[in-house]
Amino acid sequence: MQEQQEDHTTHYQKNSLSLLGTIALGTGVMIGAGIFSLTGQMAELVGSAFPFAFLAAAIVVSFSAYSYIKVSNKYPSAGGIGMYLHKMYGHSLSTAFHALLMYVSMVIAQSFLARTFGSYTMQLFDVEQTAFWVPTLGAFLIAGIFAVNLTSNRYIQGTAYFLGLVKIAGILVFGVLGIYLMVSSGQTLESEISLVAAENDWTAFIAATALGVLAFKGFTTITNSGSEVINPRLNISRAIIISIASCIVIYALVGWSVAGNLSISEIIEARDYSLAAAARPAAGNVGVWFTVIIAIVATAGGLMASVFAVSRMLAMLTEMRLVPHSHFGMPGSIQKHTLVYTVLLGLVLTVFFDLSRIASLGIIFYLVMDTAIHWGVLKHLRNDIQANPVIPSLAICLNMLLLAGFGASKWQSDPLVIWVALAVMAVIWLVEYFFLKKVEQTEATHSHH
């Protein structure tokens, strides 16, 4: 065993990701949980207007993607967002705080995937205690993915790539078949898709759009694999644009399919597993099995890609001395340690929070971090990367609108989520504040000697 030596470096392979591989990774993370459980959560907020909320989310994300494309064209990096923030705000509290928000929001996305996996898997069994089994299955999945992530990069990329393709193909089949069955049986849409439901309540529509953003935010995973992409200056922006576009098409198909086979009240009732429920009336048990298997592949594949990207981002921040790091007596590289922290945090969230709360926390943290990226582009990098200031400014306004609408909606329905979000942000801010002070002091004493 040669590996037992204290190896605290991170390992990257330049040029190991093709354009197709990059798109598969991005689309893979996006389709992961997004479509399987968000459809129901969004329908719960805006009823029959949920497909429009998906579209609105796609528009918001398209504005948002501009900043990431501009920065990654100029500075492709394996640390992705952590590095971008560093370029904008230097070695500062602002960089550390927002990078950790991104980290936490990505870990939240993992527990979201894990619980979605549990909710769908339970559709195959006739069990009453779903409250116990959903988080338990989710926890098992995270543990399994942890084991896979301890192996090599090649293996992860190969598996994630394969699962990504299976899942995208499966979801397309689901969407097309659902619409075909709906049309062939001569029925119109079960749940009339309309904007009427949303007109009276704009906060609900804005809140649903905010949730919809979660279904697209996987494109940021692409920027995390920056330096590994072949010809990154060209391919990163291509991959981001293609991933977002393909997700819009796929979500439209699926949304239509679900709305065609279930009424709004049925979608809401089955909100954690709405796709499986939609398959039942049209295609019976075979349909349910098919959908659950795709959901399992989708969530497992998404989790694998995500755990890999997130633990690597934390390793990067650790190397930049932006976050405190303790080995807790563990052997191996920093990336192995960050993998352990990432998995433990994901397990805690999976066990203690339900799907809608996990999604709410994720979207709050993501929007705050995303706004910091656009502000950084406007304030610090505008001339350097030749960005058009109008687009990031618009992205900031849209983010603020979503945060306000989402916050207002949650404040009425589930204020605990807002308190937890604020508490977590406060803790991150304080811990980082004292940690960076300590780093400064040690550097100051070193420079005196």
C-alpha cells in the first residue's frame, strides 16, 4: 500500500472530457432530481400553470448562464465557481462565504436526489412506512456512491456518462409515450394547462419559477469541470447552451405528459413521485416499473456526478486556504477527506429534511451565490472578460425577484425554512470570518520571522 503517505494534493486530468461527455454530465445533473420531484412541487404552488413556471425558470437561467460562460471562456478551471469567486473578490470573506453557499447548495441537491430515489423506489413496494424507508433508501444510495467515488475518475466519468444517456433516453420515451397515449385515447389534457391559476397569485408563480431554477442549475457543474474539458474555451459555453436547450425540450415533453395523465390534485398528491403516478393510468404497472427504473438511474447517476464535482470544489477551496480543514486523523488526499465531509452532510440532510424543505434551502442558497457571481462580473471582471453589463444586471434583478417571491411564499407556508436558511448563512459567515482572521495572523507572523 503505497497510498498511505500523506498525499494532500488534488488530482485532475487535463483534456479528459469530450464535448459530448461534458453535455452528458451537465444534462445528467440537471435532469437528476429536477424533473422527478419538482414537477409535483411546482404544481402544488401554481396548479396548472406549472409548465409555464418551468419555461420562466429556463429564461432566468439563460440570463444567468451568460456570466458563467464569459468567465469560463477566459479562465477555464477545475474549481469552477470557487475559482471564479476568487478571481472576482480575491482571498476574502466574500469569496469564502459564497463559495461555501454554493457548496452547501450542491450538497442539498444531493440529498434531494437521494430522497427522490427513495420516493420512487418505494413505488415498487406496497409498504406503509414510507416515512422510514424513503430517507433510509436515500442514505444507502449516498453510502454506495461514496464507495464508487473512492475509485478512479475514469470509472466515474464512464458510469455517469452511461447512466446519463440511459436516463435521457428513458425520459424522452416517457414523454413521447405519455403524449402518444393521451392523444390516441382521444382525451384532452386532464389538468388544463393555463395561466389563469397564476394570475391571481403572482408570488406563487414566482416561487414555482424559483423552484424550477433548481431543475436547470446543473449547468454550473459544467463550469466545475473546466480544465478537464477538451478545448474548454469553445466547448464549455457550447455544452452549457446545449444542456439548457435540451432540458427545456425534455421538461416540456414530460410536463405535458404528466399534465395529460393526471389531474392537478393527483399531481399534488403524488408530488414526490409524480412521474411514476402519471405512468400508472396510461401504461399500468409496466409503466410504473419503467419510470421508477429511470428515476433510480437518474438519481444515482446525478448523485455520482454531483458528489464527484462537489468534493473536488471543496478540495480546491481547502487548497486556497479559504476554508478550515481538519484531517480528523484520516489518511489519503484532501479530496478524499472533502468527499467524506460532503457525504456526511448529505446523509444528515437526507435523514432529517423532507423534499420540499430540501428544495427550498437549495434554491435560497443558490440564488444568493448566483447573484454574487453576476455582481462580481459587473464590478470586477467586466472589462477583463468583455461582458455586456446589461445581461448580468438583468440576471441580478431576476434573482432578487425570485428570492423575494419565494421568501414571501415560504414565509406564509413554512417559515422554518427561512429561519434555517438564515441561520446556516450566519454560521458560515461567522466561521469564515474567524478562520480568515486566523489565516491572516499566521501569515503575518510568518512574514515577520
